[in-house]
Amino acid sequence: MWLGPRRMEPLFESDALSAHECETLDRDGYVVLPGRIAPEARRRLARSIARVEALRPDAPKETRPRRYAAEHDRFLGRLVAHPQLVALARAALGPEIRFDHCVCLGRPPGHAGMRWHSHGYAEGDPRLGLLRIFLYASGFGPGDGGLKAVPGSHRLREAHVHAESDGALRRDWLAAKRDPASGTPLAIEALSAPPGSVVAMWTHTVHGVEPRRSESGPRLAVVFGYRNPGAASPSRWITPEFERRAQAAGGEALAALVAP
């Protein structure tokens, strides 16, 4: 049982978030940690993501392995309670957290990308947050499967923002929007990250993914979501069987992580 307590190899080259990185996350709604994943962990991550992506890709969404990735791969399952990943989540959320989901985000060469969107959690209670931690085994740059985001948009705490293109976002949702903290107009930022990078992002941050070039290799990534308990989460993708296994094999700490 891979969820059981056991010494794990390092996931990150350095632990958690620095004070400056926490400030960036709180200001922009996300922070890029270039090359933070340890080399061996990056190699294992790439193998696990590719493996899960190949499992029943045409399955219904509610049972698709990539949506419940930690339940279909030994390495990803053990990362749920990895001390460094949990410490990163707690640096942003505080000590009381829950594991919310683990989803593979592979993008093959020529992938069309993903439209602009945001996710929802506890819109009416700013004391509660949901942090998405993206682990990139392979990197990305602007115009090549790159992540793009709107810094400051997380403070609006708007769920289900959607736009098909940069132009549509600027014309509609972004028009006249300002950062509630600074008062500056909101704008799009294209991000870059070398292989082995981490991106931590608040769930309400408006973001999208650019198309992957056909001549590029696959972009291999996985996202782990952690949140404060206290509200129902629409992205909590954990099966009852996984909860039972966590209670049986992982002790009190892991059982608490996967609790509702």
C-alpha cells in the first residue's frame, strides 16, 4: 500500500515558500518556482504522468484516471502527503488543510490549449482558500503550451470566468476591471518555466493555456489541489475507496488530509 508512512526522497530542491514568494503569491495570485523539482523526482514524475495519461483516456469524465491521478499511480499517490508538498500548501493556507484533487495535465504536441477560466471555492468567505500546485516535469514558454494568467484577478474571487481567446477576455471580462488592492487595470501575463518548475496558484486566478507547438514534445504536468476546510469544494475528486485506504494505511495525518 503506497499510502503508508515511509521515508520519501526529496521532491523539491528547497522547501516550502520563501517570504518573498509568499508575497508574490498573495499579490499576483500565483508564483513561479523555476526548476524547484529535484532531478530524480522530475524523472519519476514524467513517467507517472505519461502512464496515467495513457490509461483509458476516453473514459467518462467522472471516472477518468487523469482526474483521479493519485489513485492510479504509486508515485503520485505518495506525493499527496509528501512533507515538502504539504509544507508548501501550508505556507500559503495555514496549518489546517485538506487534499482536494490530483489531476494530470498532459498536453501532446499540437494540443489546442485551454480557454480562459477560473475555478470556484468559498466565494463568500475570504478566510477560506484553495491552492493549486502545478508540477511541471517538462517546461513551457509563451506560445508553446505556456500558462497565462491575470495577476490580481484572484482578489475578485469570481468563479467560472470563461473566454475563448485573449481578445474576448479583454473585450468582455477584463474591460474596466481593476486590482482591488492596487487599483491598477488588470492585464494578461504570459508565463515561462523551465523543466522541473512549480507554479502555485490561487483557485480564483483567471488563467488559460496556450497551444502546444506540433514540433515540441509533450508538456507533462500534474496539479495537486489543497484547501482550507469549511466549505463544499466542486473540485474535490477523491473516491470513498481512496479515503478508506488512507485511513487504513496512512495514520491520522493522512486520514485528516483526505477528510471532507
